[in-house]
Amino acid sequence: MGLKEFLVTSEGESIPIPQYYRSSQKRLKTLQKRSYLLDN
């Protein structure tokens, strides 16, 4: 299972998934983990 389209507008226009989506998601996870460790 996964995303077929990144976004579909109310007019039915679909926006493709950005290529950087997965790598950005992994980077965000790492940054959030670091932030959590620094705060505690």
C-alpha cells in the first residue's frame, strides 16, 4: 500500500508525489528524535 497521488484538488486535479518525499520523511524523523533527546 502507498500513495497513488500526493494531492487531489476539489476540481479533480492530481498532484504527483514529490521525489524527495521519502528522504525528507526520514530526515524529519531523525531531527525530531534529536530534538526530543536534547529536550529531555
